[in-house]
Amino acid sequence: MKKTQLVIMAAGLGSRYGGLKQMDPVDPQGQWIIDYSIFDAVRAGFDQVVLIVKPENEPLFRETLGKRIGDKVDIVYAHQTPDVLPEGFSIPEGRVKPWGTAHAVLCAKNVIDSPFAVINADDFYGKSAFSAIHDFLISDVGDNEMAMVGYKVENTLTENGHVARGVCALDEANKYLTGIVERTHIEPREGGAAFTEDDGKNFTFLPAGTIVSMNLWGFSAKILDEIEGRFAAFLTENLPKNPLKCEYFLPLIPNQLIHEGKGRVQVIPTQEKWYGVTYHDDMPFVQQSIADMKKAGMYPDALWEE
């Protein structure tokens, strides 16, 4: 069976949350959302975890998460730093923000050597989502075949503010992605959701059942060459317009490959409900939801105890 890796993007600033939310406990045992993602991934068959962090945060991760699971799970660390740029580019003066999710994966290029899934550190995806993406990764698909677990938009929202999601367009059979657009301000609405691109002056309705991306992707290692090869063009186009905040989003890459006829993305639908801590006020709901799942027997109280 193929080796598979789970790549976890944990280097974000957590600006809307107001701190390092990746390290906030979600249960009385002191476990994080990352613990649950890794637990589900290991149960699904993943062989190794690649944890992408800021260099200064690696000791914190090793002393906490690493001590909990390091003897049970193969973990390697990669650093997302803003100086990982194509030749001829430099960090704009005053730039603090990371370069985005595609850049995060690029920063792990030296340790990704097999089919892999990508997730965010602060999102709870659900057991069946990891099983589904792992099944795809070990199947007999070519390097131009990708996968994305698709969530219903109404299952990915918070009552405490807006969220960013990749809104997906699918083919007639609803099996393959035909396009994806990053919407950075989506709010709940009766019967679905709505997004705005002008600070709330106008909203576009998204009906319930609209498929969105939660950044749970499946790729071959070859995608890293595409991410690296397209970065310079992205910077050339976007740095003049927004030098301090432009982000190289991961969905941009499969989207381009689709439109160029160089790849296709299988959409794996899920009924799972997303739980996450975009805002501090989200935490009590996430904690209660995890407690309910434990009561239902979906998880043990202490994930990593034999």
C-alpha cells in the first residue's frame, strides 16, 4: 500500500481569533482540534504527519502535541517563513502576513514525498472525511488526478461572524470540480448563506447544499512543482496591487490546472459538519460538540491512551 502523509497547516496568525488558536484545548484532557484530526487520520490509515509551523513555534508544538503523540505518530516539522520566495522577489517592507495556504504547502516541499492530504490546523473535519480522502490517495490515480472533500455550506458556518470558504462549481454529474472561487466573507442566512465582496453593501445568496472547500485536499507530490512554478506569476500580478496582504491560496493551483486542461479534481461529498474556532466565541460550541461526540462513543476521552 502507498505511503500517505497528512499535511497540517498550523502557521497562520489567527488574527480574527486573537491568538494562537491552534493550541487552545477543546476538551478537559487538554487536547486540541489538531489531536482529533490526527487521531481520525491515523484511524483512516495515514502513515505520517507533516506539521507546518512558524519556526519560533516549533518548540511549543514539540513540548505539547509532540509529547502527547510523538511516540504513537510519525511527525515531521516544516517551517513556513516569508522569505521562501522565487528568485528575484523579496519581502515587501511592512509585510507581516504569511503568504497563504499554497505557500505553506510549498514550504514543506522538502519533506513531502508521497500522496498527501492537506488540512487546516484549526478545523474539525470528521472521521469519514479522512477515510474518504485516504481511500482516494491509495487508489490507482495519475499525478494529474486530485481530490477535494466537499462540505455543504450550511455545515461550515459560525454564528459569531463571517468565514472564508472556497465556493465550488461542479460538473453536471457533481463528480468533478469545474471551478472554485475564494469568498472571504460568508455569513449564515435562512436557507443557506450569503457572501459579500464590498464590505456588506451587497450580498450574493448561496443556497443550502452549495459545495464549499474546507481545504481538505488530496494530491500527489507532483503538485508541489506546480505550486512552486506558478508562484512567481502570482506575485508579479498581485504584489503591485496588494503588497502587504495578498495571499497565494491553495485552491488557486487546482483551479488553474482545471482550466488549462492539465488536471481534474474529484469532489468527494461529505455530510460531516465542520467545527472550528474562527472566533473566541466559537470555542464553547466546539467544546460542547466534542463532548457530545464522546458521549456518543465516537471518541475516547483521552485519544492517545492505549
